[in-house]
Amino acid sequence: MEALTTLLNYTYLVSIILFIIGLKKLSHPETARKGNLMAAAGMGLAILTSLIYPIEGANNNYIWILGALIVGATIGLGVAKKIKMTAMPEMVSLFNGLGGASTMLVALVEFYNYPAATDPLNGQMITTAFALFVGSISFTGSMIAYGKLQGFLRDSLVLPAPQVLNIVMLVLSIGAGAFLLSQPEINFNYVLILLALSLVYGVTFVTPIGGGDMPVVISLLNSFTGIGAALAGLIYGNQVMIFGGILVGASGTILTVLMCNAMNRSLFNVVIGGFSSSGKAAAGTDGDQVAKEATATDVAIQLKYAQKAIIVPGYGLAVAQAQHTIHELEKILAEEGVDVKYAIHPVAGRMPGHMNVLLAEADVPYENLLELEAANKEFPSTDIVLVVGANDVVNPAAKVDESSPIYGMPILDVELAKNVVVMKRSMNPGYAGIQNPLFFGEKTKMLFGDAKKSIQKLIEEVGNI
Amino acid sequence: MDIILQFLNENLTMIYLLVFASYLGMEIISKVPTVLHTPLMSGANAISGVVVIGAIYLLRQSAPNDYFAMILGLLGITLATINVVGGFAVTNRMLEMFNKKKKAKS
């Protein structure tokens, strides 16, 4: 038995090493896939180890455990296989929420199991209280983020005085935790109060944050889940949980900061209501300006006789599942001798890299994708820019309008091109809820309709000319 | 207070581990191309499902007739497993597409 325990302690070490190397490889393009598989192998090994690790007087309940593992794995695999690439961000958020919920449940049962007579003021209980708190926030917060990305919850859903409410909820939750721990013995009712307050805090924490910032929030909540898992690991004195959890907590925090940098905003700015709180100020600028509408035929002619065209994809392309259609249009134009490129804004879509994933799925060659800076150098010599379902990332207000909530975010300077055609479903403002002066620009024409159908029409028209 | 000191002493190695792991986590991910932000987040998210191990320990230690612990524990295992398996599978799917892209390049 002793020998087995020793061996298993070291297989945990192997798992930890696999996590570290996996994460490291995941952050480089050539090795990313291998890194993911290594981390997955580490997790598999850790789960196996936890199943056979000798526990004195354990009931084991293996049949139940295996059942739950199989059910979970089947659901997880099924969802992962079926999910559309466009729904990726909300998927990550949903998965993350489930991890948080699991932490919450484990902490809850641990509280329930502590003998009532124990003095709660000890390291074990403090850790459990924190795990319950963090897990619950991660759970409800992720669910709200999921709802926002799925469109169940709109940004117009505003809580009264969100900042104040947030601080009040935070103070209440921590107060409830402190109260619970200061009692002479464990009172499970107080645990439930802490649970309820933490769950509500998760909601009030994420709700005021604009949908455009959700990727950052998901990344932040992801690191919460990691910290929650690490806290739960302290309860069991389990090295893999501590190490894996903290690894995710720390790397998640760094990733969150990197994402904020890509949008030229601070994390503080995102969390303390960036987009949504000041969105009203900029919403009124549309006044009585009129956007010019184009027909598919006009656009097709312009495209066919252009020397250089740049396509700017955005979330609209993802929604319409138009990645294959746009690639087809691009190929047809290339055959006509047009130099066609894609300009990829780092935060176009709902997640950094969203457009890269999407266009990769449609087999768009890598060298046809221009990054922000390269694209901005190309625009002045470009005959026509086709903006497909992108909005905030081409909003010139980010450069000039200091009152704009996205002021300071680097954008694609499409207005420098000779002509701009914006394909959009309607004149509604983008996800950040801000009007876009580009649409009323002199060189801009709008082509309304679903991106996929509009592009198909363009393909037909280009063929007809 | 004594109890807390005792906890800090007894878990010294764990706390060391905590500190080094935080540092390592921050070091590993210092420069990541934007393209990989989403897959990396998704992969890290799968690792955060490591709490499944806690849920497994919890269930192994629970009495089969302790319905509260059994039900919540089983739910905990199921949810965390969805997080782990779904997370890794989704990440793999995303990265597969990048590989396809590389082939197209060559």
C-alpha cells in the first residue's frame, strides 16, 4: 500500500509537468495542438490517479463515480463536436461556469460534512469559504457572460447604480463569510447565506459589463475558476489541484491583461464599466445623418474593376456562417486579377483570434491575412474595402471622439481607402452599442442584408458582368 | 489565531507550491500571438476543471446513504468532467483548423 501511495504521488507530479509543458506549447502556434493533447493526457492521468489513490476507510462508490465521469465525458464530447466555430466564446464561458459550479458544490458538501462542533476559525474552513465564494462567482458570472454572448441578455439590461451595487454585494459576501467563520461552531444556514450572496455577486459583477468586453471577462472568470480549484485543492491537500488551479489562475490573469492590451484598455477600465456605462453619451450622435445605400450590382462592378480590394471581416461574418462564401468571392476576384486581402483586427468578432479561426476553417491561405498594422499601411492604396459585419473595429470615433467609449482602441483605418462598402444587416449600432460615423462618410456605401446572401449575390453579379 | 498558525505550518509545502505555481503560470504565458488567445483560454479553462479530482475524493469518502453529499458530489463530478473533456475537445477542434491552414500554406 505504501509503495502504491508513493508511486501515485509521483504520477501526480507527472500530471503537473504535463500541464506546464502543455500550457507552454499551447502559447506557440506550431506546437499548440500537441500542447493541448499533453495537458489533456496530464488530466487523464490525474483523474486515474485520484481514482486509485489509497484513502483510508473510503467507501469508494466507484460505480457512481464512473457513471458520472462517463455522463460528463459524453456530454462534453458531444457538445464540443457539435458546436459551431462561431459559438466558441460562449462555449468556453459555459464550460468555465460548470467548472466553477463544481468547485462550489465541493465546497458546499465539505462545509456540510464538517462536524458541527468544530470552531470554524481555522485554515481549512477559511479555505473552504473562499472556494465557495470564488466558485459561485465563477458559476453565475460565466452564465451571465454566456447569456450575453448568446443574445439572451442584452446590454440594455442595466442594474440600478451598478458600481455601488457591486461594492455592496462584495462587502455583503465577504461580511457573510467573516460572520460564518466567527461563529463558535459551524452553522450550515450561514453557509447557505454566503452561497446565495456569492451567487448574486457573480451576477452583479458581470451584468454591467458590455458584451464587447465579454472575452476579457470570460478570461478573468477562467482564472477565478482556476483559483477556486486551487483552494479546493488545499482542502484535500492535493498537489495537482493546487498546481493546476494556480497555473490557470496566474496564466489566465496574464492572458486577461494581454487581451485588454490588444484593445488598448486597462482591466480596471473593463471591470468598472467601460462600454455600457458611457454608451448613452455616444448613442445620440446619429442625428439625422443619412447613410448611402448601394446595390449588389454597383458593388460587384467596383470589385471586379478594382486593382486592390481588402475584406474586413467581423462578427456578422461569423453569425451568417459566410466564411466559405467570402472565400469563394475572394477566389473569383483573384481570378479576375484583383489583389484581394483580408484585414484582421485583433479583437474582431467575439474573441481575439475569432476571425483567424473562422477563415482558417474556410481554407483561406494564411498569407492573405493582414494584421492591423500591415493592413493600415495598405488602405490608402486600396480601391475598395468590403466591411463584412464588422463595426466597432472600423469605427473612426475611436481615434477622434474622446467621449466615445471605445476611444483609444486601435482600429482599422478603412476610411483611408478610395471606397468603402459596409455589409450589415441594419443600421443598428454594433455590439458595443455605439454609432459609427464611418457609415455616414462620403466614400461609404451600405449594402444591407444577411452577409452570406449578400456575398452570394455579389458572386452572381461579378459573374454576370 | 493558533489554529491559523498551525494551518500555515502544516501546509508549508503547499503554500510554497502555491507561490511558485503562480510565478510559473505568469512566466509561461508572457508572449502569445493574438491568434492563440482563444485556444489558450479554452485550453487553460479545461485545466481548471481539475477540481474534478476534489469531487472524486469527496465522493470516494462519502457514505452511500449520505444523499446530500452523494447527489451534489456526483453533480460536481459530472459538471467538472464536461468542463475538462469538452474544454480539451473544443480546443483541439480549434487548433486542428490552424493545422489545416499550415498545410494550405506549404
